[in-house]
Amino acid sequence: MRSKKAFTLVELLVVVGIIAVLVAILLPSLSKARAQAMTVQCQSNLRQLNVAIVAYSQDYQGNLPAPIPYGPGYIYYWQLLGPAKMLGQGETYSGAANGVRYKVLSCPAEQPVVCIGQPATEQPRRIFDNPWVPTSYMMNWLMTNGGADAKYARRTKDGAVYWGPASIYRKQRAEDVSFMMDIEILNWGWADFDFEWNVDAGFLAYPHGWRYYHAFRHPQQSANMLYYDGHVGQVYHYTKTGRYLFNYKFP
């Protein structure tokens, strides 16, 4: 009876080396595909969120689900949309201090961070896991504070009040107006969830620009943006493109 020939040590090392080379080739591609898949899911979340906001605005004379000033009793946009079943089923979560959260508001690419003023006893967490503000998406400040002036896809609050009538932030078309995007690092506790002019500040500018680096979490340091006409796209920081992300439309 003929005995089976075993692999020699050299042959085994060759096989292991080939496998190592294949892993080294495939891993970057797999990581890139995974990151792209998370970006696509995030964009889908923003589109679903826009559908909910459109439905809300149709029921409320074009008004946005804009909150009252933040603090105890603060009403966030998902607390206006959620009870009307516009965001799906709410879920409880560990440490919640402000009601339920909604899966559609979770960006899969968001990583744990330390909030500004967070106690050292608390672990880093995603903003979606934040006890008070469980969302991965923030809204343009001239919409959250727009009151009756802001009407969906038509106008925001008048930014000329702050930056003058010839402001560099003024846009003429809804499709150019930034509406919602990936969220920044928030303050610990009751916090607002909007972005202002400082979204365009350099990342090293503390505390203004520094807190926004968290928003640019997608491939090539990009963020996802929902525009005022309902379309979604990838955007890059002002320091890369020279184009401001903060803007408004009035009238």
C-alpha cells in the first residue's frame, strides 16, 4: 500500500505566503466597499428623513419640525415626527434621558466620540447613543431657529439679519441650500443639534471648527448632505473646495 505524501515545510510556507498576499490585496478593497455601503445607507436615511419632513410640512402649512430653545423640555425634530409614525418604530436604549430614538437617525459610519464637557466617568459613544440627543443628523441653524419664517423648500429664516443683505451665504435656489447633514460633536447634556457658519471653520479651530470633524466621517473625509429640494449628495469641507456649506435662502 502506497503511503500518502505529506506537505513539506517549504510547501506549507509557500501556501501561507500566498494566502497572506491575497489577504493583503483583498482587505483594502473590502474595507473600501464596506465604507461605501455605509455611505449609501446614510444617504438613504437622509432621504427617508426628508420624506417624513415633507409629510409634516404638508400637514402644518409648510412649517418645518423646528424646536423651541434647547434645555429641559426641549422638543427635537424627531419628537415631532416620531409620534406621527413618520420615522418608524421608536426604540428604548441604555441611558436614555429624553424618550425613544429611531433607527433611521443612525448613521452606520458614525464612531464613538467624547462630547464637550462629558464627565471622565462616561465612556465615548456615538451621538446616536447620546442620552439627550440620539441622532446622527443635524439641521441648518436658520431652519431650526426659523420659526414661521422658514417654509420647507421655499425659504429659511432671513440670514441678512446676521450677515447683511449681500451675504456670501445667500442662495437663490432650494437645490443649493444645505438642509441636514452628518452631525458634529455635541455638548454633553441638553444640546442643540444644528450647524452654523462655523461648519466651514478649519478643523484645528477650537472649539468652532474642531467639533465638526466628526461630521466628515465618510470616504475621503466627506459628509452626506440633504439639500432643501430633497436630493442628497456627498460634500467636502470648505478648506478642500472653497465652497461654503452653511447657507440660507430668503425670500
